[in-house]
Amino acid sequence: MKIILKDPLDMHLHLRDGEMLKITAPLSAKYFSGALIMPNLIPPVTSIEQVESYKKRILQAIGENVFKPYMTLFFKDSYSYEFLKEAKKHITAIKLYPAGITTNSEGGVSKIDSFSLKEVLEAMSELEIPLCVHGESEGFVMDRESEFLSVYEELAREFPKLKIIMEHITTKDAVNLLEKYENLYATITLHHLYITLDDVAGGLLRPHLFCKPIAKRPEDRMALRKAAFSAHPKVMFGSDSAPHPVSKKESLGCAAGVFTAPIALQALCDLFEKADVLDNLQKFVSDNAKNIYSLTPPKKEVVLVKEEYEVEERFGDVVPMFSKEKIGWRVESVL
Amino acid sequence: MKIILKDPLDMHLHLRDGEMLKITAPLSAKYFSGALIMPNLIPPVTSIEQVESYKKRILQAIGENVFKPYMTLFFKDSYSYEFLKEAKKHITAIKLYPAGITTNSEGGVSKIDSFSLKEVLEAMSELEIPLCVHGESEGFVMDRESEFLSVYEELAREFPKLKIIMEHITTKDAVNLLEKYENLYATITLHHLYITLDDVAGGLLRPHLFCKPIAKRPEDRMALRKAAFSAHPKVMFGSDSAPHPVSKKESLGCAAGVFTAPIALQALCDLFEKADVLDNLQKFVSDNAKNIYSLTPPKKEVVLVKEEYEVEERFGDVVPMFSKEKIGWRVESVL
């Protein structure tokens, strides 16, 4: 069995910077046509100069691969209309983080509502800059996403022309919200399609499966699968692939993030094939994102075959999801 | 401020064996009069010879301390009445594990109901041997204890003379069940009084706080605190102190267990004092257990004072709870 995925897109990707970038960038660039690049560096990407300089470092790191980094800014409530108008030429979206909610998000926004962020969100709406949101409250870890949904609702209602992407959704409740507001969209990760909290903490504790938002309940995973497997037109693949060196994972205090970029397409084929919906994968990993973001990524055809592939133990000092395990599909060639 | 705790008892303790026993036994024996010793060794403690030989190793390991190990057998549905009658002279309780539910429980029982276990439980009831249970289903990790409660109910109803101890309870639902059946009792750990899942996985992932059953929701912790702080007469302190070498905690797959024995009394004083219920601690850490199990432990008076104590980073190669953190109380002397 074989499938050709055209112009795969990863609409939520952490490439990091420095030495880590040299590991991650070629791995994503090999199989993906493009990716939405998250801006939570240290310091966060908040100026056009930083966007351009980060983009340049990414393009240097990808080597000979054809790959388009769709750049983002780290949301600040101080952005002016003029700044955003200029920024629009350089970015694809702006990413909003609640302060301190995940890796390198300390400079995020502490009060997220339609009043506090009115000016910036109105400007983004008018300039047609999509808003990507890490949607979690500061509540109990299993409730954070559900508690944040009222914020999504308020923003969607108050800024009906603003495209709002609920990033890496993990709950049934978030999936259901897609039907309620025309301007709400979502990304879903590979790992949230695969795992629940049981995989993280039900047997041994698995630091390499620990992520934010944390994997939820079986019924939540079922809802995510239903949306992805049916290639819901408002849902895109976004890996949230988030590498940390092994020393930050297998430690006293383990950082959040699952590294999936190099094995994502293979694992998605496996999952979609087993659910007998392989035909819908093209939409989930590319077409929906092209439509939602109006993208024309560079042409790429990734040929995958149903043959066993044993995942590398590490890439550099990063342990990927499925390290040393077998996946039922492998990449045969990239055209 | 000062408190004298008389004959502290730890009614759920993992001392392990071999080199680890040499680390753990003196630490528990220093501050506690006695403890109920869990039988999940490799292989599990299932014969009188094993009980006596393990007891001997424990007594060798405690050194000069005065300490009574209350021994247990690992529940097997094959135990005969005659065996149990003889065993009763050597043990204080029998511990029932669902197969595979926690560390070294592979030889546990795969089908727990009043019919399958009828003979053994009737014999234990008649012989007045208490049944200690690790009460978790095989369901979703946050639901396992709640799902198991119907088993407790069935056993409590069918064997009304059998003392059943719900070990290391973690949920509001389990606390509520204490009122419903006269023959149901419970132990509560130190860590479940302190933490929720937020502490394990809400910020960085904390392997040294990972345990089975997993820490639950804030409202569950509140119910546990209410029961402990009021020294509910059916509730006893059982640390479930469960050491693993650091290599098994800060690793790819982290074993379940929090090591609390050497800091438990200090941390309990801190917690009870802050809740203004220090007067109830004596019952929680000793009197209730004496009544429930009819114990007469060796006399010991542990004098604790309200003075800052920085917890040791490690004991041997085990990282304790609160490693390098400060606790508001320390042990002044043991009489």
C-alpha cells in the first residue's frame, strides 16, 4: 500500500534556535512543504527584525530542502496598527500565550479578554492577520482548556472577522466549539491523537509524552480523532513538535513537549490507515490549512509505503515519540 | 511551639529488601514505633517462612532503634483456612493487589469479587485478619479508585465482620464511603494530603511526586484533608513511602512511588499546625490505628519543634519528597 501526500504542512511547530535549530529544521524541512513557526524563543519574537533574522537562521539550517517557514509574532498588547500593517508583510499569524502557561511564555498576556486586547485584535481583524492561541486557564491541569473556552467564545463573538485558531486542542468541548463560531479553527497534534493521560501517567510515568496541554481522557481523544479522521474543514494538523534535550526531560523537573516532527507523517498514515480513512489524510495535513490560511506552499510530494519503520532512538540529544518503536509506514521518497 | 507524638505508626510502608532495606529501615525505625510492612517484594511474601525471614532482615536493618514491623502477607486466593490460622500468629493483615496495578503486583488477583475470593475472605473474617486493599480498577488513571469503590462495597456487604482497609485513598468518593459501611477503614498518605495532579504535571513534570494511585483533583485533596484533620476515627496515617533509586525515577519510564518516611512526621506537623488542628495529629498518626488494629506498639515519644528543617537532598540514592526544601518543623528528640 502506498500514499502520496502533497505539500504537507505542519501548522504548529517549535524549531527552537541555535544548536537545536540545526537538528530540528532539516528534519521538518525534509518531509514538509512548510510550517507555522512558533515565536516562543528567548527572548520571544516580537519585532520584524527578529522575525526576519529567525527566518534567515531557519533557512540556513534547512540545507538543500525546499521548505517555507511561515513566521509568527509573539502576541503583545502593545502592538500598534502601523506596526501590524508592516508586520503583515513578514508574518502569517500572531501567537497569543497566556503568561507563563508553557515553555518560554513568561512574556505572554496576563489578562485575556476582548476589552483588554481590543485595539490589537481589531487591527489584526482589519488587516486579516490570524490569531493563534494557546488556550489554557491557570486552573487545575485537566480543566485548563475547558475553562479557557469561554475566552475563545468571547473573542470569536467580539471579533467576528478575526480568524482564531485554537491551537493543539485536546478536549471534546473544544472540538464541539468549532461548530458554534464560524471564525474558530483548530490544530490537532499527532500525540493528542495517539495518547491519553493513561499513556503519560497510567503505567510508568513517561516524560517524553509529557506536554502542554496535557493529554486528556479517552472520550476527548475520541472526539479529536473523529474531527481529524473526518478531515473536518476547520481542523489542521499542527504537530506542536517541541524538542527538549534529554537532560531536560529525564530529570527532577521535566519540561513539557513531545518531539514528533520527523515521525509525524509516518505515524499519521498508520493511524489513518487503521481507522480506514487514509483518503482524508491529505486534507488534514495540507488542504485544510491551505484553505484556512490561503497558503501556496512550495510543491512537494511525499511518498509513504506501508512498510515497518523503526524510529530512531534519538535525533541529536532529543528523544522522539515512538523512540525505538516500530511504525507501520515509512517514507519511501520525497519528490 | 512543640508537640510530643506518642508511638507514631505508619500503617502502610514499603521498606523493600536488600541494599534498599538498609537505607529505609533505620529511617522509619528512628521516628516510628511500628509500621505495617507491605509484602510486594520480588517474589511477593506469600509464606510464613518468607514473613519470618523478611521480618528478621528488617530487624537486622533497623539497628539500635525500637521498632515493631507489623508483617503482612501478599493475598493469594489459594490460601487455605489452616494456613491462615497458622499465619495469623505471624502477621497483622493481608494485602490484596489487583494484578499488575502497581510496583511488583504482577502476582496479584485478576478477578476481585465476593464470589471468587469467598473462601479466603470468609476464613480471614472468622480468624479476624484485616484485609488491606490497593483499590484501583484497570480504567482511566483518574477514575481507577472511583471505579473500584463498588468492589469495596460488595466486599464490605458480603463480609460484614471482615475489617477492610481502603489503602492510600485519594478521592472524595472514597472518603464518603467510610460512612456507609461499618467495616470499611482507610489509610491516607502524606503526599496525597499535600499534592494534586497539578503538582505532578501542572508545571514541570515531577517524577518524584509520581505515585499510584495518582494524586487527584483539588476537591479530592480537600476531602482527604478534612478526614485527616478531623482525625476521623476510621482513618489512619499510612505513608505508602515507596523508595526507588533515582535512576528509576529520573528516566524514560519513571516508577511510581514517593519516598516520605524520613520527613513524614515533620511535614504532618507543618500541615496540621497550619490548619490549626495539631491536637488531632496524635490520633491520626497513632491512636486510630491502635484502635482499629488493636495494637500495642513499643513506647516511643517523638518531640517535634516548630523550627525550620531543610530536607536532605537524598537518602542513599533515593530522593525524598521535599528534597532540599524547607519544612517548618523538625524532630528535636526521640524518647
